[in-house]
Amino acid sequence: MSFSVIAANFNKEQFLESFFNSFKGVSDLVSYELIFIDDGSTDQSLEIARNYESLLPLKIIILEQNHGPAAARNLGLKAATYSNIVFCDTDITFAPNTLIEGYDLFTSKNLDILTFNLDISPLTDSTMGRVYLLEEYEQLETERIESGPHKYFTTTFSIAKKEWFDSVGPFDETFTGPDIEDLVLGFKSAPGTRFWFSRELTFRHAYPSNIIVIKKAFSRAFHLGQLELRSLDNNPLLDNTFRKFSYFVSLIWVTSFLFMMFGLINKNIFIYVTIAEIFIHYRAYLLGIKSYGLFFSFGLFFGRLIYVLSAFIGYALGKVYPKKAV
């Protein structure tokens, strides 16, 4: 039992100690290497990482300038010793047994991709981070998604076969920020790729400031809208009827809001569309009220609108400046 862990890092000093501590005890159970790629950090990330060189099987790769997580992970893949690769962000924490159980599941089912699940409790008190989590849980709750086959790949926390990259290629380095370079590989996968999503195996994620979360959400949605896909079926974010319908209604809401502002439709129509938007996501609102309160449940509503609007802009500009995913 052996694997390589690839962790790309850029200015995450406040989360690194809890991240590295998640690996304590793992080496007692398996043989692994932790490849830490510092992508031009300007904070104390590198100094903190070096403190763990004697405690963990740590390999540090230093990039003098920031090249983006796609380029950093590609370097990690070239340096990896083992054929099974664990990807993880450096602002997450998990229990050591979670990683071991995930790896056991990955090997026993002979999977190509295993994706772990986000815990509903974020590590940081970021309002938009909690909104982001509610959006993730909306699909789980509404679609009643359980552990099983699901075409979804994210480098936040997942396991992949190194040979899988022979067919899908490396991460697209034209994505210079933390965008959708990992999702793109999921789009490019062959139909026979063995994906698996584990709802039970969870990790906790630390979200940065609200403005950075909004910026990331806008950027990722923009790039998703910009992509040229052969079919919506290639997009795991739109792989069910509810997802497609909910995004469609959110787009109608944005359109009706703009029309109302310019006096092109009656205000009553806008109110009806707003009620429809809230009703569609009622499960997520109930979850939000239960977990975080009424404020966060309505925060999901506005978070979804930001996502849909930026995706629509990306789609419009993508007709002029397309970015091909498949």
C-alpha cells in the first residue's frame, strides 16, 4: 500500500500546520510521500513546511514565481514515485483514517478516480464560504446523492491513478489561477473511467475572505460558461435534471431583475420569479436555517445568482474567445 500526495501551495501559511498535522500517523499505516510544491509564496509557507521535513516523508519543490496550481501539480506528477496519486489543497484538514479508508476503497474497487466529500462545517468563519458549502449540499440533499459512481474530479481532496493522466493529459496551464483545471480533466475522461464519490469520507475546508471566495466563484463560473463542450452531459455539474432546471430558473431571475430595473416587465412578474427561485431551493434553505440561520440560507440565493450571472457572461464571451475542454 503506497501512494504519492501532491499538494500545491500559495500563501496558505495560516492553514499549513493543521494541514501537515493531518498526516501525522499516516506513515505508521502506509508508505507514502508528500510532495509539497510551494508556488512562489510570499508569506511564511516555506518556513512552516521545512519544520515538518523531519516529521513527515516530505519532498519540497520550490517555484520562485507563482505559476498557478495547474503548473504546480504537473510538476508534482513528474516528481511522483508511486502510481496512485492523492491530490489535496493545503487549506484542508482530515482524520488520518479518512485517507486510509479512502485509499482502501480506491484500491479494492480498482477505481480511476475517488473524490472525498466536504464537511458541512468550514474551518474558517467566512460567510461566503458557508454559502459555498450550502450550494454543494443542495445537490446532495435534493438529489439524495449517496456514495457511488459519479463523474466528478476535484483536486481539493481526491485520489487518481497516475496512468489516467496518460489519456486525459496534464492539467491545462492556461488556467493560471485556482479555476477549473481539475474539472476540465473530468470532462475529458473516457466513458469507461471508473469514478466514485464517497459521501461518508469527509474533510474540512478553510475558506479565505469573503471577497476572495466571491472572486473565485465568479472566475470558475466564468470559465465554465466559456468552455466549448460537446454536450452538457460532459459537465458533471449539470449531470441531473434538477441542476439544469435550477440554473435555468436562476438565469430567468437575473434576466427578470434587469428587465424590471429598465421598466420592461411588471414588478409582479419579478416577485413570482423570485418566489419560484426560492421554492426550487427550499431544501437548501431549510438546511441553511438549521445549520447557520436564516441569513446564510438567503445568502445561498444571492450566491447562486452571482454564479449564474458570471457563467452567462462567460458563455457570451466564450463565443468570441472560446476555451475548449473536450
